[in-house]
Amino acid sequence: MGVPAHTILTSKMDSEPNYHKVSDEVATPDLDNMTRIIRAFALSSKSIIAGKETAARVKVEALL
């Protein structure tokens, strides 16, 4: 609790027809979309990786 944790998805998992199924082949994902998302996260995390910014902690009290 209080530690930011993120899951990054590149598609809507509730409507993804191939996720964890036999039909989930390398040709089924939208690789261009995945690449754009990965690049965006890489660019946006540069200042954190460089130590210029830090992730803020969640105030647990505010969640209750």
C-alpha cells in the first residue's frame, strides 16, 4: 500500500480475442501500436531514470 504500481496494456484486455488462447500468435497483436506505446513510456520515464524526478507515494489515508 502506498507504492505506485502500474500495468501497461496495449489493447483492451476485456475484448482481446486472442489473449492466452491458442490463436495468440506473433502476427495477432498490433505491433505498431505496441511500439508507439513503449516509446512513449520510455520517453516519459527518462527524467525518473536520470534521477531528476521521483515517483510520489500515494497517501493511503486518502484512499479510505
